[in-house]
Amino acid sequence: MSGKVSGKAASAGSAENVVGKRHSVSTKIKGPARTNEGDGKRILAHPWLGPLCNVTQLGRLKHGLENLQAGGTPDTENPDFWSDEGVPWIAISDMSGCDFVEGAAKRVSPAGLGSKRLVPLPPGTLLYSMYASLGFVAELKIPAVTNQAIVGLTVNSKKLLTRYAYWQLKALQSYVIESASSNTQDNLNAEKVRNLPFAFPTLADQTRIANFLDEKTARIDALI
């Protein structure tokens, strides 16, 4: 998302207001809200999404995942582990501020992959940051591996749609930051990521929600 504001955006309001609206699309989803005390059913507590989503079940992210894959960093002092012709190696700097990741600053050689037993993630994987910069999410558009600060999430398509999962993970960022354990820096781990609270509407409602948010944010991005 570009940080520059065109004349069109300026006429619609200040740059801060426009970016604020873009951000609020996801952050206003504070998490699922309880409906009936006894039945365990939930709905998404969002002023835009209420009419789009029927009663849904609250669970954990792991209930909608097919795979969670951690990354790693080959020895940076070994030139044999890095190659301009190798597999893209995603760091947080490659995904921050991006909805989609299509490249990386560094690439790992086959020897580097073997040194950390790294297996390339397929396009469509959601990348999720666990260390320092918590709760950033982006969709991978190329085969790639990641460093240890990022996990790759592959959704179970029978339970979750990738774009819906993307938006709900973005909505959970403030919750994640507040909940993270702290020492010298706030960190998550794979188990905490698996157990993030997650709402599971029907696949039809997930499609409607994801399309709605994609459309609204695209309109805002057009002003920036």
C-alpha cells in the first residue's frame, strides 16, 4: 500500500483519515461476541459484518488449518547457503505493509535449504509473523521459505477460505499484541498461533465477508 496521497485522496479528506479508514476495516473486528449463554454460538462483532454473517461457531485457528510450518535461517556467514538463483527467503521486512508477497531480498541455495530442513511453501500460503513485529499477515504468491519469525499457514479448504482467514488474522492483531508474553521482546510461538480464537461462519458467509472487505479496502487504496 503506497504511503503517498493523490489529489483525489486529498479531496476526500486528509491522508490520515484515508489510511485510518483502511486500517479500521479489519481492526474494528474486536473478535467474536457471545450471543446466547447456553448454546456456545457466536457472531462476528463488527458493525459492517453483522448483516453479512449468520450465527457462527467459535473455535481455534487450528481447527481450520491443514498445516502450520515454521521457518529458519541458514548460516549467514556461509556463502554456499545463499544464491541469487535460489528459493526466495521471506523476512518480516519482505511482508510488512503488503497484502501479497511476490519476492524477497534474499534467496537460499539447495544447500541452505538442507541445512535447516526448509521446505518451500506453496503460493496461497498465509504468512504470519510471531517475533517482534507481531501479528502481521500476508498471502504468499510465489514458492518460498521463511525465517524463524514467520510461520506459514495452509487452511483446510473445507472449513476456511484463505482470504477470510487473512482478514480475521489482521483483525486479531491488537488482541495478539495485548496477549503476547513479554521478556526482552513480545513473542508468539507456534502453539499460541494454533490456539488463537477464531470464528467459523459458513463458507458462503466467509466468501461474502472476504469479498466485502476486499472491495472496501480496494476503494480506499484507490484514494491513497
